Amino acid sequence: MIWKWLGALLLFPVQMVYLVVKAAVCLVLPPKLRDLSRENVLVTGGGRGIGRHLAREFARRGARKIILWGRTEKCLKETTEEIRMMGTECHYFICDVGNREEVYRQAKAVREKVGDITILVNNAAVVHGKSLMDSDDDALLKSQHINTLGQFWTTKAFLPRMLELQNGHIVCLNSVLALSAIPGAIDYCTSKASSFAFMESLTLGLLDCPGVNATTVLPFHTSTEMFQGMRIRFPGLFPPLKPETVARRTVEAVQLNQAFLLLPWTMHVLVILKSILPQAALEEIHKFSGSYTCMNTFKGRT
């Protein structure tokens, strides 16, 4: 037994070096992208914002069918027609992912009308942009139900069939605010941190499930109407991401089977700084960068 333990101990650093070298080589060599021609993709919050761009990008890259979920029929219908004009079969269903019974009911309707979902993109989210004491209790609950619990319900609805088929991918459009919170968006930051933990646990839980994987995307501030009015102190140094860029990189991450994606790459520096700097220094960075007051001008979606 002790020799087996020693062997595993000696092999472990070799495995680590191999995996690091393999990752470095993959950065240099042209990657092989996953074929999407047999995939049925469901995007929550797919009627507008990043969700609409995700639907376009999956269609552009050859996905077989696109299914959109959302709460506003007008937006869903417009996006569906646009995707169909691109030559891709597309369907929409009105569904509030924060409502567990509605998610399960519409998931059943999707399977009966469209077929099995093989790529689930949890993109739906809301933000109220207020401090804790200024927040309405119902609004706080709404954020947690949609941004966090909604992923529990959608994943439970579609993951079992993916495991049976040994073909599936769970995608989460998260936020860098899951790793570095800001004042004035306590509902959003809390829900995204919970969502990140959910995806991290799910990703590890799928290690022994052949053919089923997960991707978590953590983008910096993206120029969509959901965060309308948010202001960064140095927009030249930290420009907001374009939603089409986030969509393109997200679909690429799925095709590359990438577990976690930070956008832009400079956000990795933020993670390192949070690990090594004292709290007082981090507070000064927040003040200097303007993230401390960036929600003061927040208006949100109108």
C-alpha cells in the first residue's frame, strides 16, 4: 500500500508539468474546433443582449437547431425570425427561469416539439443596481431566483438526458463580478458568486461523465442595455466588451471544451492581485479604477 501511495505522490508533479506543457502547446498550435452541426442549442435570455448574439453565433457556426427562452415575446420573436433568415431552424418559448415549475413544463414542451437539447446556455440574468439598504426585498429575491436558482432548474431539466446520450454541454454566462464585487450591485454580485460556485462544483462533478462538459464565462463589463449608465473611470484603459465579442469567444470556448474563460485576459491579473494583496490595497484599487462608484450613474434596462 505504501509503495502505491509513494508512486502516486511521485507521479502527481509529472502529471502537472505535462498538463501545463500541453496547455501551452494548445495556445500556439491551431485548435481543433468541435463540430456543431448535430447540436440543439437552448439559450436562456435569448431574445436580446448577449443572448441574441449567442444565438446568432451558434447559428453562424452551424448549430442544427436554436431554441430561445425568455420572458418578452416581442424580443424572442424578432430574434427567432433573424435566426431563421440565416438558414437555421429556430424556436422560442416564453419561460421565466426563476419559476421552477415553468422551467420543467417548458423543458418537456421543448423535448416534445424540438428534440433533445445537447447544449444548454444559461444566460438569463437581471440586475437592480442598488445597495442593500435601498433594495426592495422582492427585487433581491428575483435576482437570486433568476441568476442563480434558475440554473439549478434548467440544468436539472436537461442534464439527465445529456448523461444518457453521453453528449452535452452546460454553459454559464457569468461575470467577473463573481470574483470581484462592487458596491451598488449587491444582488447581482451575490447571485453571480453563487452561480460561479454552482458551475465549479458541476464542472468537477462531470469529470467522470463521458461526453458531457461545462463552460463558465466570466466577462468584464459588457456594453448591453442591462448595465446602461454604468461608468468606468478609465474607459480607454478598460473599455467595455462588445456583446458580439463575448458571444464569439463563448462559442469558441464551447468548441474547445474550455472549462473557464475570463474576458479579457487581463482579468487574470485581477484574480492574482486579489490573492496576494491586503484588503486595504484592494480598496485603493477600487477607488482608483472607479469601480467603487461606477454604479452611481446606473440606469439599467428601460
